[in-house]
Amino acid sequence: MEGGGKHFLLVHGLCHGAWCWYKVVASLQAAGHRVTALDLAASGAHPARLDEVCSFEEYSRPLLDAVAAAPDGERLVLVGHSHGGLSLALAMERFPRKIAAAVFVAAALPCVGKHMGVTTEEFMRRTASEGLMDCEMVAINNNSQGVGQGVAIRMGPRFMAEKYYQQSPAEDLTLAGMLVKPGNQFMGDPLMKDETLLTDGNYGSVKKVYVIAKADGSSTEEMQRWMVAMSPGTEVEEIAEADHAVMSSKPRELCDVLVKIADKYD
């Protein structure tokens, strides 16, 4: 890009799609950067059905393909939100030299030496007392024996209003209510249980920045800092009064952080 602009790849969280980044995409483009917001498989406008996506690798394929297709010499800034942090980790392990920095926005941040599913397990443990409110578990019905099948989560309107979008404009909560889909965490996928998957030489070599959403009612600040503490060397940025949907509640502040990171890492 002219003017030294970077290429950002934006990855949504569970049940969401590329649509959730619309404010951040516009701001980054206005700042002179190239931006690609991705729909992971069976998410957003992606054509696959939930029961057709049989593994976390297949779910993450749109991101893996986008990173693989980046021209030589184009160093990417990957940005993952919530569960999308796990897809970032997979791309970082596969293509470390193509990535200038990876930004985890109130996201699942796995660490070398532990399986990727540990972040989801800890989140579920911490929310066990109150559960996921009116979220529902939805059976994934198919006839294949693909890994990762079983149940998906459907976000409930009360959970979204009180735990996810509580600081966001009412219009963004309404939009999300129209567009969210059931999402598979793939906790039964062997890839999620592989403690050797993420290595120091690949995943560990990529610069990591964690953006803490200080008013997050879903993945609390305490939970976010717990993940950061397990990955020494991870830089931290904080956004006050940001709910879990940081891109909706504090889009300008998030854009400023992303531009700062892009300017710092080549």
C-alpha cells in the first residue's frame, strides 16, 4: 500500500462473522491500510453449513488460505477476537515468517506447552456458577464421523445484552441479534488436545499483543490477564469501558491501538 500501509486480516469470534468488524474496517481503510475481514467456515456469509465443517482446521481454512496466499515480502498483521484467537494461533504456527504481529482482542490466547482447548476449558470453568445464561447448546446433526462434531452454542439475547454488548450502541446489539449463528468450539477435535501443536520456534516466534477489554462481562479482565500470564513476552494494551464486543463498543480506540502496532512491527 502507498504511504506504508499494512495488510490487516481480521478474524471474528464464535457465532459471529466478518460483519462485526465493519466500523474497524472503515477506520483502518481511512488511515491508509489494507484490510481483509474474513468469514471462517460456516460463519457469517460463508456458504458452508455448520454440519459440513468437521474439524477446527477446516473451520480455520479461510484464514490459513489467506495467509498462505499473501505475496512474499508482505508481512501481515493478524487480529483475532474472542474464539478467533485460536485460529490465529494455528496460522502463526504454520506461517510465522509471514506475520509481523498477532493481536488478540479479548481473545483466547493459547500458550506453548499446553493444548489450545485449555483456554475454552478455563472459560467454561469460570462461568460454571452462573452458566451461559440463556445461551443454548445445539446438536450438530450429520452422518459423518468427522472430528469435532457434537454440539454448538447459540448465543441468547440476554447473554448478548448483558455480557457481550452491554457497553455497545443498541444498533450493534440489534445487528448482532440478526446475524449471529450457532458456533462450534470443536472441543472434541484431537487438534484441540495436542500439547505439542504450538512450538516456540514457530508460534512462539511471532510478536503477540493482547488487547484487554476492561469492561468485558464475558471473558473477564481477570481471565484475560490469566491468559497473558501464561505467555510471557506478550505485550498488553488496555481499552477502558470496552465490553467483549470491543469493535462495537470502542472501535476508534481499537483502531488506534492497531495502527500503533502496525507502525511498530514490520
